[in-house]
Amino acid sequence: MKDEQQRWLLVMNATFNMVMGFILPVNTIFMTKNLHESMVVSGFVLMVYSGFMMLGNALGGYLFDHYSHRGTLLIGYLVAALGFLILSFCHTWPLYAIVLTVIGLGMGVSYTAVNSYTAVVAQQQRHHSQRIFNIMYLSANVGIALGSMLVSVIFQRSIFLTFFLPALCFITCLLIVIFRGHILDGTTHKHSNTTQSSEADIKEVAITSQISKPRLYLNLFLICLAVLVVWLGYSQWDSNMSLYMLNNNFKMRDYSLLFSLNALSLMIIQPLMGHLTESLFSQLKIQIALGLAIMGSSFIFLPGAQQYWQYVVSMLILTIGESITFPTIPALLSKFSTAQNRGTYQSFYVIFGSLGRALGPYLGSLVATKSSFDVLFMLICGTILAVAGGVALVKEA
């Protein structure tokens, strides 16, 4: 049962991230080249889309905690699938912009629900809880890499398939929830075992009661701040770094190659680092602090970087740090949560990560323009190291 439960979660997680990797590069190109809208308009639409996705993240956490686990997934997948089906047959302006924002809402709901289900499984298997988050993170990266590879081929051949394939992916996920929902819940029947649930709730309350409410809120603040700051820095690689490298006489293929290196090396590094840190450090906060410190130190190689090896080393160090940090943060949030707030806590990780990705490119460009890229990189290094120290102060039960 447990293996099958994890297997379906992995499939849904990889599928969702494959759609993300598939559709994100399409939006700007399609709006500017096919719909003939300006970069400003397309940027505004994507900002609204990101805002609706964050709203969906928060809504998904609330529905997961107060409505229904399976119902939350069904709502999110249904909204996203219908949105992509509409775009498959009618992708004209301004309908495209309107439907895209609705898709963002549905994807936000479903993404938080999948993360929350992962926390449920981790709670049911405490001895292997961190390993579950590590595997889910790896499957997400596999999905993104696969989606990024497919989109370059499919977008050039068929606009219809570009939007229909994501719809098909979410319809597949819908069918999994409908016909295998009881397996996702970890029960042999479609109705959960209330006795087992009550016993699990008692254990969760016993763990969380060791931490006072003010201290718990401080813990959550420090974790959310760390997520926000690390994504403010990490998002520079997706945005302003391309300009920095071009200004230093590198080519776009040199920039793109770094992301291929990141994806490939992550497949090897993540399982190794997950096993190593789990065996060396029992406390999750220490693992996160270590990962953040490594990520922050990766930016030291970038100021004045004129040789390509400096970017390669920086990316490899960043990959080592993210392989420790990103799967462990939701594991720590899960440790603080109970059955009554598990979805909400998992939504914090997604929301603050999305906020960092949304603000990072703009704030980074401001610092680089007003001062320099060198100042930007050192500022990122300093702030990430600072929040690493903050996470180390978290009181872990």
C-alpha cells in the first residue's frame, strides 16, 4: 500500500512539473510572436498569472485542511484541465490572458494539494519522512527537465498540441484521483480508518505541544523568510544572469548549458546529499542551514567572473545547496504541522517561494542598475547566509 501510495504521488508530482516546464517558456513567446502583444503587456499578464497561482496555493491549503483532500485535488486539476482545453481550441487575445490566469488558480490549488498529500504520507511514515520529500523533489526536477525538452519540439509543430498535451496531463491526474484516491489517502477502502487517524492526531498534538505558540510562529516566520530570500537570489539565475554573462562576452548557449548541467548533476547529487545529510545531522534545521550556507557561498565566484569555469563551479555549488535545502524545508514544515493545518503550512513554502521568484528578477535588476552586478551577488550571498543563521535558531521538536 505504502509503495503504491508513493508511486501515484510521484506520478502526479512529475506530471505537474512537466506541465510547468512545458508551458512557462511558451507564454511570453506566444503572446509576443503569435498574438503580437508587447513585452510590457505579456509581462503584466504573467505577473497576474503568478498572483493567481499564489492565491491558488493559499486556497489549496485552506481547502485541504477544511474541506477534502481528494476534493481539493479534483478542483485544482479540473480547473487547470478545462483551461488548457479552452486554449487548445481558442487561443485568441484577450481570451488567452483571461484563461491563463484561471489556469494559474487551478494549478496553484493542485500544487499545494500534492505537497500536502506528501506531508500526509510523511506523517504516516515518520521513519522515512525526509526520504519521501527528497524523492518528490527529484521527481519534480525530472518532470521540469522532460517538459523543457518536449516544448522546443511541439511548440514549433502545433499550437493545438502545445495546449492540449497539458490538458491531457491534468485529465490523467484527475483519473488517478478519481480511481486511486483511496490509495493516496493510505487506506484500503474509500473511507478512511477513523481510529488510525485519531491515534495519529494524538501523536501530532504531543509533538507540537512541546513548542509554545509564540515560538512556533517565530519558527514559521524564520522558515518563510528563508524561503523568500533564497528564491530572491536563486531567481537571478533564471533572469538577470543571462544579461551578466552576455555583458562578459559569453553566448546564450553558454548560459543554457549551465541549466543542462544543473539538471543532470542534480539527478546524481540530490540522492547522495540527501542520504549524507540525513545520516550526519538528525535535526532538519541544521540540514537546511547547511544547504542555505552552501547556496549563499556559490555567489562568491560570480563577481568579476571572466572565465567560464567560475560559472560552472558556482552552478555546481548552488546545485549541492539546493539539493539539501529545497526538499528539507517542506519536511520541517510537516514536522510542525498537524492534520488540522498541514495544507496551510505546506502552502507557506509554495507561496513564499513563488513570491521570491516573482520579485527576484525585478529587485535584482534594480540593484544591478543602481549599483553593479558585483554588489548584487555579494548582497545575495550575505542575505542567504544571514537567513541560514536564522534557520539554525529554529526550535525543532
